[in-house]
Amino acid sequence: MSESTSPDFEALLRRALAPVEPPAHLAERLETTLLGITELAADELEAWELGAMRDPRNWVRPVAAIVVGSTAATGLILLRARRRAATRRKADVGVLDAAERALREVFHEARRLAR
């Protein structure tokens, strides 16, 4: 195959790997779903009696609620921090400033959810 007839793989890859912005309502739906999962996990943990925890067979539901709830809460924290960081992003910010701001946003959201 000669060079003139060969496909431009670099241009094809560039087009295929171009970033795509998700729809705006997707973030809202994801946040609502994660918040609902977190609240359901918290309700599940509140419903358990401490006396029932003596039997290890009763540990499955609370452990599952802890794992699922903390994973959903972590996702919610990251989603909210990312959204807030995107609104405050500046064009000429250094890497260290951006990392520091991102960590501040994550801790701020974690404190808000812990209340």
C-alpha cells in the first residue's frame, strides 16, 4: 500500500478519541440516584437492632449497606466536587493549584454529607 492511499490513522484516532460531553441532565440523574442509595443504606443501618448483631449470619445486610452506602456517598462527593470545580476553573491555573483546589472541594463535600 502506498503512502498516498493509506488511511490517516492518526486523524482517525484523533476523531475516535475526541472527548464527548455528557448531557447536563445525566449528572443530575446520577446525583439523585446516588443520594437515594446513600439514604436507603442509612435507613437500613438505622433499622438494625444491636442485639441482632450477635449472630454472624445477621451481619450480611448491615455490611452490604455500609459498603453500598459508602461507595454511593463517595461517588456523590466526587460528582459534586467535580461540578463545583468545573464552575470555578480558571484558564491559567497551575497543576498544584488545581490539585489543591480539587482536594479542598472533595473535603468540603465530605463534610457537607457527614452532617
